[in-house]
Amino acid sequence: MFSLDERKLIDDEFSLLRSNYLNTAYFGPLPKRTQEVLRKSIMRAADPSFYDFEDWINLPDTARIKISNLLGCNKENIFHSSSTGDVVHTVSQALKKKHVISVINEEYPSNVLPWFFQNKLENHTLNIIPNSEIIDVSYLEKNLPKETSILNISHVSFKSGRKINLIEIGKFLKERNILFFVDSTQALGGISISKEELSYVDLLSCSTYKWMLCPYGYAFGYLSNNLLDEMKTNTTNWLNSCKFIEKRSLIDYTEEISEAAVKYDRGQSPNILLMHALVSSFSLFEELTLKKIETYNQQLMSHFHENFDAKNFSLEVPKENLANIISLKSNSNDLDERVTSLKANNIDVSIREGSLRISFHFFNTFDQVNILLKNL
């Protein structure tokens, strides 16, 4: 549980929320500190007089360090992008050899459509394998095609809330020399990722506008050293030039670019307004720690499960396979009416693929969970 001072801090940071907001899997609200940073950044952009170059050009590296600290990895393994789909697309184009990619049916489009495109161009081959309530080693032994060389999957499913075991699946894939691509958009921030878990992942992609409570339009990619060796660079921009990185020289032209993941940064990576906001939101996770946030979120989940009356709804996935998202199937085919009723009682949730999706985050309270339970 959070201390009284931490709870006071959290309540203040999210004091502008007007609803019982149980919808972080849709959009994460911006903390008050990030709102203030954005206001200051807008004012600075309105008057850029005497705006020192070093005041903004280092922002991507500052954010890179924040991300690497949260993950417990080297900053050289992080690159900046705009969406999970762009992260996957960048990697798909940079792979040195043709791969056979497997994705699970009903996976989020960002992890599928880039491979559709590559499959159409015959650069890579795509397999879509059957979905299941539980994705574990026994499932993969039965369903994963033998020719697979990359598995692309969400750590937590946007649709069902199903969580996979990164270590068990990672070991299984490593034994078979299969690259492990993981979308952490619906996980990181709501739950933590340990160094051991990350050690089995080759690509970790994350759009940060949900559980990381950042503005829309930013994502990062983590590339393992193993995957970096499997990739080639086919594009660049002036910020990734070795001469610029080393000497801040703009006209000392060179073909040399960074050997780290930074060479895959999107163009104009300093994106001043966005980067200031990212650094601000990340600081809240540093203060509270991901592990403490995960523990609290799990307490909210447990409270829901212990008091949930299943006569009107049923879980789409067994509760032991859930992390921070609950997906409920209506037992009476009146889902739209029930969501309308929830909204009338100031409860904000989502409908996804015919299910009611609820997502608890650390700014939510046990009282809010009780209000939800009563209305369900």
C-alpha cells in the first residue's frame, strides 16, 4: 500500500479527474505535474527568444535514460518512435534476413499490420495462429509453426487482459532460436518488468499514452544486443550522425551513424513539447516505483475479484491470468445498456470486441472499485 504522503501526492496529481475513471487501457490521464510542464513548454515556444540549443537538443537522451532506469537496461538499447506500429515497422524493415513471424489471432493491429505489409512484399512471411484463453508453453508447443523465427505478442492483451509469462515463454523461444517481440503498451506502468523478464525479450515496444500517463503520439523500442546484430540501418537523420553526436557538427558530413539503438530514432526526436511531458510523467513512476504501483494495482484487482457477483457477467480470461485489465462478457446480451447505465453513474469504462473492459491504475481507490461493483 502507499503511505499517507504518497496517497496525498497521487490524489493531488489526478485531482482534475471528474469521473470514476476505470479506463486507463484506453487513455491514461496526465498528472498535474505534466500538465504544468506542458503549459511552461507552450509559453517557451510562444517566445523562443534566446532559446539555448543545449536546452532542448539533449531531451531525447534524458528521456532515454529515464526509460532505461525504469527497465533496468542500458540507454543505448532504447530508441524513440511515435507508435507501437512504427516500432514494429522500423524493425521489420531493418532485419537483415527474411523471417517467419507468428502472431496470435485477435492480437492488436499494431503487432500484425506491419507484418501483413512485409508479407505482401514477400520480405517476411506471416502466420496467424489461433487465439486462446491462456497462452503458455503448452499452447505454443501445440500451435507455434516449426518454421517460426519471430513471435510477436502483447505482454497484456488489449482485448481480454490476458497476461503471458515472459520468463517461461522466453526460455521456450530461446531454446528454439526464436526472437521474442513483446508489446508492453497495456502492461508497463500498470505492472513492472524485471531484468530477468527483459533478458528474454528481443524487442520491447511500448506506446506510453496509456499506463505510462504520457501524451498521445510517443512510443519507444527496446532492442536486445542480439537483435541489434540482426538488423541493418536503411535510413537516418541528422541527429543520428556520429559527427553530430560527438561534436555537434552539422556540416561535417559522414555516412557513419551511431551503433546503438539511437540510430533507429524517428526524425526530429527532440519533439520539445512531448519530450518535456514524457520526462515529467516518468518522474512520477520513479518516485512511487513500478513495483509499488504494481502491488497496489493487484490489490485493487483482488478486491474486485473477491466481491464480484458473476450472475450478470463472466470473466473472459481466468483471474489468475490477469494483470491490470479485466474483460467481462455479458451473460444477458445487454452490454450497451449496462455501459450506458455505468456512464450515467459517472463510471468511465470501455467496450472492446463485445466485452466490457475495466482497467484499474494507482490513482483509483477501493471506494471506486466498490462503486463499480455496486453498479455491476
